[in-house]
Amino acid sequence: MIPADDPARSLTVANPDDPATTYISLVGNTYAILITGEQTGGAYCLIDMRVPDGGGPPPHRHDFEEMFTILEGEIEFTFRGERHTVGAGSTVNIPANAPHHFRNVSGAPARMLCMCTPAGQDEYFTRIGDAVASMDAPPPQLSPDDLAERRRRAAELAPAYRSEFL
């Protein structure tokens, strides 16, 4: 039986140019948190990722599904040690617990949407990254000590967000 409608939940319209959007700079990438776990009752979150040429996270894994739709450029996904180059218009699903990482191999900035199911990655990125004013804002200039602090915080918080670096 389908549960009754929950009138406490409302329609969400996500626009990466909305001034209320949270923008996070993380390892040179800029992420717009379009739909939060709070807005979906924890079901999923949606993140608009802008990744500079050569950018991407280190190898990692987590116990939630992660789906990417490439909007611009080419992204090389390394999944369980195998490389797959994926271009604009394609969608990639990373199963929970699988080791993976990605790199922008476009020679130019790339853009993709990332949906995490269930949510939580939106909160993790907000806690470990730096807030910036917009998608086009330059990343903050971080000292070596600042970078070390960000890495420490990311590693320290990873278990709480069901993630680990490899």
C-alpha cells in the first residue's frame, strides 16, 4: 500500500544560478548543491559539479550509490581498476562499496550532475570544502597548512559519511 502524501514536503525546483544555492570549492572543483538530503527526506542529493581539466577526487569508495550524468566534456572514470572515458550525454552509475575515482580528461572544464542515494554527500562536501560565491568564483588561495587541514578534516569525517579513501 502506498503511504499517504506528506504535505510537510514541498516541490523543489533546482537552479544552479539561484542566489540561494550553496557553492562549495573542493580540491579545485566547484560544486553547487542543487537538492539536499534535507529536501528529499534523506532519499538522495543532487550536485552540479564543475571540474577543471585534470581535476577529480582521489581513489575512494562509499556505501551509497553515485550516479553521474556528463553535461560537458569528457570524464575518465576508474572503476575497480579499469578506466572508462565517458562523454557528454552519457550517464554512469557507481555501485555502492566499489572502489573508484574520476578525472577530467577534456582539456577544458567539464560539468556533470551527481546524484547520491541515499543523501549525505551533500553534507560531507559542505563540511570539508570552502563556500564560494558562485559557480564561477575562483577557488580560495589555500596555504600548504590550509590544504593539510582540509585533507585531515576530509579523512576524519569520511567514516561518519560512510566513505573511505584508498
